[in-house]
Amino acid sequence: MDTLIEQLIIDFQERALPLVLPRQAAMPNIPGKADTIIGMRRSGKTFFLYQAMHKLIDSGFPKEGILYINFDDERLEPLKLEDLHKITDIYYRLYPERKKTKCYFFFDEIQNIIGWERYIRRLLDTEDVQIAITGSSAKLLSKEIATSLRGRGISTEIFPYSFRETLLNEEPDIKLTSSPGAKLRAQLANRIRQFLIKGGFPEIQTIDEQFRFKILQEYVSIVILRDIIERHNIPNVQALHTMVRHLLSISGSLFSVNKFYNDLKTQGIRCTKNDLYEYLDYLHDAYLIFPISIFSRSERIRRQNPRKVYTIDTGMVNAFSHQPQTDWGRLLENLVFLELRHQGLNIEYYRTEAKTEVDFITTSTRGEHALYQVALTMNDPSTRNREINSLETAMQECHLKIAKIITLDQKEIIKTTAGEIEVFPVWEWAAIRHFE
């Protein structure tokens, strides 16, 4: 095992780092804290580690000061907790001068080693190191990595590419200004439609359309099998699969466990309501499905009302759609949710006292609220009046002077008695506006 560990360390030092497509996220790199990179499988966590390494080397930091180990390497089996010290012992033996100065350790899929958190905490306490770790497996889900470190970790979420990230990666010199010309507007309007259909998973970006759906469906199958069925010993596989297919097909809609439970009964599928609640939590933990609650200060009201559900990726919504044609409205709403989620906002839906609904009310870390409505188009008079009236009422109830409507391609300012409603095309809002 010692010889293998030494070879892995030397191999990493000798080979060139893989090329990466930049992500907008960044690690906090707080001294004494391990950076935990969390997110769904295949969303790009390992390459986010490589991005951090590239930045270090580009800044002049010597590569010898970087240690990278992928614990998913089958050659490391059966590495145990008591063997982990060998990694750092061998590293410092190979590069003794690094013992006197700061090092950066990157540990990929470290949760494969039972008790790994004790090793990480010891390194933070005894060595001058900045540590970054990733994880998503049947043994330990992403969110639990931060929990296992008992306050010694700080999380960075990695999602599939955002619309802005795909633009900057495909065309690094693109000028995303607040006043794009006619040519760029047409280009962005076309790109957003492609993005809504394709989604943002890194591997999918260069895959032919005929294989795209199959790969995305396989992603879901892996999550169901490894992160839910195997990890939680789920015996009722039929009920779980039926629930997942249903949730992916109704992204952006209200979901009631009670109603779905009754639907399963009519299909002859046995399952308890408690099982369904647990399945929904498991899917959320695996970053596949995001349930959001109604906005209310009353926990009782929040529990009594159904939650809306969204999916990790619009391409995945497409891959499980039962519609013969593209459901642009559903994809648009899911994309707006994801863009808000990228910003680290708490997201809920809002129901006015008159029982009209606003798609999203967000709360920042400073407690500031914002209202968002999503409408494919504002051309139909009845749709226009409904969206404006709902927002206007919500603005009055929430004491907000500004709200937003995100559309596919329309832009205007609407004056109301409550304040201004800003209407943006999604390509401008997602690529430019909330980055200004």
C-alpha cells in the first residue's frame, strides 16, 4: 500500500492537470475550515477541485505544495482509517520542505473511508494545510460531509452549468453587457432555448442529441440505486421509481404526498405515506429534486400546504417529459428556480390573501425579500392581468416596491399602485442582470 500511495502522489505531480471549464463558484478557503464541495453526481465537483488547483498554480504556488488523492481509485482498496496517516507521511517524506510551509490537500470521494472525518480534523489541528473534499455516494451523501466535520467544514454547492457559465465557456470573449446590441440579443435568445432543452450537466454539452436523454436518464438511475435504494435499504423499489418519474414530469407543480399516495393505491402499488415523505427527503438530499414550501411564519400552515417541486436540471426535465412537444413554460420556471438557487437564496412560493399565487418569494441571508413571477409570454391579456394582479397584491402584502416577471423574450417596466414590476427576458436576467 505504501508503494501505491507514493506512486499516486508522484503520478499526480508529473502529469498535467486536466483542462477545465471555469465555474462561477469559488471556495471560501477559510483557515481552520475544510472546504466541502457538495452536489449531485456528474455535476462537476472533481473538475471544480482541478479549477482550484489551476488557480493556485497560475498564481505562482508550486505544484509540489498540492496533494490530490481520489479515494474512488479501486487500487486503494482496502484502505482503512488507520492507514490514512500514510498518505501525509509519504507526501511529507517526498517533499520535506513542504512541512515548513502551507500546503493544499484535495481529497476526492473521501467518504469511502469509514471514520475519515477524524483524519481531516487532525490534519486541520496539526498541519498548516487548507483542505478541500468532495463526496456523493451510497455510503455518505454530500450534505452529511459538512455535518460529519462538526463545524470544521464550510460548504460550496456545485450545480450543473448555469446559462451564464455555458455562454462564457463556449465563447470566453463574449461581452455580457447591460445594453447588448441587436445581434447579441438575437444570439442570446437563441442560446437560451438551446440551454432550456439541453440543460447544464457538463458531459451533456458535447453529446449528440440522440444520446442525451439516455445519459440523463442513466444519471437518475444511478442516484436512485446508489444514493437511495442501496444506502437506505429501500425494499419498495416500484413505489420509489413511480414517484421519481412523477416528480420529474411535474417539475414546477404542486405535489401532495396524500394525493400521490391515493394515486398509488388506485394503481395497486403498496406504500405508506411515511415512506413517501422519506423518499422525498432522500431525493432532496441527493440534489435531484428540490421541494419548496409555501411562504408563512406558521409552521403548521407550511406543513398543511403542498410543496412545489423542481428538478436539478432542465435537460433532465425534458428527458422525463410525457409531452409530445417542448413544454417551454415548465422549463422556463425550472430554470428561474435554479438561477435563484445558484445565488444561495432561500426560495418559497407565495399565496396572497386572495388565494392568487406568485411563483417565488426569496429571502437573502440578510432577511431581504424579493418576488418573482414566471410567464412564458405577456401577450395574452388574461395572462398579463393575472400575473400583474397577483404580483401587485403580493407587493402590497409584503411591503415591497419592486418585483420581477421573467419571460422568454419580453421586456418592459409596468407601473402599479404598489410599485414597479420589471419584466425581463430570461436570457438577459440569467446572463446579465443579477450579476451587475
